Amino acid sequence: MELSILVALATFSGSFAAALTHEVIGHGLVGELLGHNFYAFYVSPVGESEAYIDLGQASDFEQGLVNAGGIASDILLGLLVFWLSDKQRRFAPKLLTFFWSADSLIGGSSYLAISSFTSFISGSPTGDPYWISYFLHIPLPVLAFSGLAICAAAYYFLFRKLAMLLADRIQFSNREEAFAFISSIWIFGSLLVQTISVIVENELGSKLLMAFFRSASILIMGYFASSNIRADPSRAIAPIGRRQFYAVSLVAIVSAATWLGVFGPTSREAHGIVLEEFPTYVNLRITLLENLTAIVQLAFRPGPFENAWPNLKGTNPRWEHYVEEAGRIASGMFGVEDFHILGYFTDNESFWYSGSWHADGARTVFLTIPKIRTEEMESGELALVLLDPWKPFGFIDSLNVTLNGLRLLNVTPRASIINSGAMESALWLNNSTDTSPAEYSLLLSRG
């Protein structure tokens, strides 16, 4: 029982280390090396972890590399740590590095296999493999079978390695007993992490499926791997020293404290780590004059975590990030390069995101576009199409188009219409990338 607890604690710590390196090294460092801004990340040992990188100007190849970086680092770093675990002399470091390598190798390869398969079946994104396929033009079935092959090989060699690691700690008289002991101990540690994941994330179906996949993989590949195990009933069993137990327990406690204290229990309730203030949410207010001049107010809030803005509001931001993003949105939304920045400041107005209005203002940039592009219909009406430049990876949180000297005849998609004297406004409030529109169409008339 003591050994099972030790394995479970090491499994938890290994999961945290693997998630951290996946996001920071795999996604973040690769993004930085390609010249893009890695500005925040969230890590969980039992749930979804996230890295936030500005890829606004990245090529398809670069976006593919950043998405592939997490899985590639899992496999490469997992192999390195697997090799380094042999260099450890004491039991506790060996156990900790083994389960770090195990979670990296199995986590990366199973993620590649399962996410590729589900994306192929559903036709929609379910993780990094979808975007690897999309940007690097690698068929999803190829990614799925590659991940499955790597995963099977990883389980085989990891089972053999774990058998060698525990050979002096468990008593068995034949190969069948060794297989039963090692597989049950490993499955126990894996199920404990999955149980915590269910409690925290409330995703019973997907967690049960993952628990079944991992348990079945341990049993199937362990059966073949254990064929090389030779029983020696006469060998002495080494006890687990108190220091070894305390060392593994301490690492698990530090991992749990860092996860809950620094990052938060789930990505939905995350504190996270913000490396640099960066525009994450945006509210647009466009005032369109009769001569088709547009005055645009872009209110930004940094993120991506709920507590980011209260902690950052009183600091001095790098306004070049906001000005650059404002220009990028203006170019992408209106299809023009002729715009002028009027100014920028921190305001105290209400801000819409995550389904509600929030007080305490935002970072605001004002710009003007001398003349926007419209299509004039035969009847003299003007058709204006505004694109969301943050699609498909993000979305505009709110868009307000106010007409001064123009009349609004029709809008698509449906909007809230507000009349205020001679001015008329259309307001869209969005909550997610999936439900927000990619473009906004307005039919206008003069006078």
C-alpha cells in the first residue's frame, strides 16, 4: 500500500511537470524563437493547460510549428528524462523522473492520437492536432496512427523500465505476479489523477474514457513487456526509506500548492501567470459619418485571466502593443491601410466580455479612417461588410456601429438597434469564438 501511494504521488508530480514543459517549452519557447509574443500561460496536472501566444502576423508554417511544439516537446523531453532517470542513484529521484517521462511520452502521444481521431470524425477542432493538420497539411489519420504507434511503444518500454525500478521493492515468484503487481500499481496512480480531474473539471464522460484508454494500454502493452521479466523469489526486498517517502511527498505537495495557489484549480477559474500585458479582449465602437469617415474607439483589456485587469490597471502599459493591435484590427476589419491614430489612454467605462458588463474601464485607442470601403447598390444603397480579424482563434467581444447622417436599413446577423435622436446604432454582444459571427453586414442609405 505504501508503494502504491508513493507511485500515485509521483504520478501527480510527473503530470504537473509534463504539463508545465508542454506549455512553456513546447508552445511558449517555440513561439518566442519564431519571433512571436508568449504573454501568459496556465498549467494544471489534472485538466486542460493553456499557453497564450500572439500569432497575428505568423505564417501558416509558423502557426503549425507552434501548435506542434507542445507534442514534439512532450516526446523529445520525455525521451531525455527517460534517459536521465537511469542516472539517478536514489529511489525517489528515479521514481519522480520516471513518471515525468511517462506523462510526457504518453500524454503527448495519446493526445496526438485521440485528438486527431476525434477531429477527423467530428470535422471540428479538438486540440493542437487539428491545427497541425490544417497548417502543415498533414492528414489527420496519419497523425492519429503516428500517435497511436508512439503511445504503444512508450507503454511497452515504460512498463519494462518500471518493472526494473520496482524489482527490489515488490515480491513476486513468477512473471504473472510481476505483471499483476506492476500494472495494478501503475493503474492505481493513473486512476487517482483521473479521479481528481473529474472532481475538479466535472467532465465525467471524457475522463472515464481516458481512464479506460490508459488502463487498457497498461494491461495490453504490459502483458507483452512482462514476458522478459525473470522471477527470483530468493532476492531480498528493500524497504522504502522514510526520507524517500518524504521526498516524493514533498514534491507532490509543492506541485499541488503551485497548481492551486499560482494557477488556480481550472482554466475557467485561473489566476495563471501573465508574462506581459497584452490585448486579449476588445470592444469596438465605430461612429460612421455621412461622408463615410469612420471614428473608431477600440477598448482593450489584457488577459487572459479574470484577475489580470485589476492587477494591471494601475501599471504603465506598453502602448505600442495596443496601438499595433488597433491598426491590425482596422486593416483587417475595413480592408484599408489609410488610418490615423488620434490618441490612447486608460478609461473607466464599462466593458463587455465573458457574457456580462464589467466596471473599471480598459486601455482605449482612438483612430480615424478617412473613407471606408462600401459597395453602392443600383438603388443607391450602401453595403458595408465588417470582418472580424480575430477569427478563427478569437473574436470581437462587442461591436457598436453608430450612424451619423446615415440610415440603417438592415443588419446581418441580428443586432440590438438603438435610436438616439438623429443617430442610430447596431450593437452585437458576443460570448465565444464558436457563436460569434465572422462578418457583420450592414445595408445603409444616405439622409
